[in-house]
Amino acid sequence: MQIITERLFLIPLSDDALCALIDRTADPELAEAYGEMLAGSRNFPEQHLWYTAWGIYQNDSGDFVGDLCFKGLPANGQPEIGYGIQPEFEGQGYATEAVRAACQWAFSQPGITAVEAETAPDNAASQAVLRKVGFVPTGTMGKEGPRFIFPFTSPPTCAII
């Protein structure tokens, strides 16, 4: 399974690869989030793609750009997405490209009606990414900050193989 865009390809990590990512993650909060993904993937193996991290890589070089994830598959058909780009790749539009493609993949799955997201209140860059992709503020606050929603509007345009 891959998602391919103009400049990137996204690949879901196996449980073993997610364990390796946890082991090399220095940020305890991020390592905890990856651990929660791993637990979800192991508890719901049939929904692995909704629980694991997806590696984001450059098409031309294969360089690791960052990762994204969905935080499970809720019954309401509105999964939440999270993402992070390595500092050396920030400001180049990779987050926008990857999040857009991941949302398009999500919308190609049965029962998905929207994708949700949440950002820190002071994370203007992340909020700009969400707006560029098509997310709109919900007017509610989550644990991390303002919440956004991207309702299904059109079929995917990225390559999903």
C-alpha cells in the first residue's frame, strides 16, 4: 500500500517499524503517541492503516520527510489526522501535500464522511496547512487546542496503489 503524490510517497509502517520509530524518538510525548498507535494497531489489526504512522518520503531521493497518522477509525466515520515534518524539510509544502493525499486516501475508504484535526493554539504553520488542504475550524477546543474538520467533497486525485 502506497500513496503517491507529485513529490512524495507515503507508506504505512508495520508494527515492527513502528516499534523502531518509538525506540529512536527522543520526545517522550511523541513516543507515547506512537505507543498508543502501536497498541491500537495490535488491538485492531484489521484497522492497522488507521492506527499506524505513515512514513512520508521524497519521490526523487527517498529521504524521510516526516510522518502522519490517523488516530483510529471512529464509528462516526470521521478519523482524526496528525502529522509532523522534519525540521530540515519544513516550509516546503510537504505537510500540505502529504495531508491532502492522506485525506484523499481516507475519503476513498468506505464510510468516511470527514477528517478531523487538532492543533496547538499557537501553531500557525499547522493551522495554515489545514486551511490550505480544506479544513475549517469547528469552533471547539480539544485537549491540544482548536479543532478543525475537512468534510468529504470530491474523489481522490492522488495515486493510491
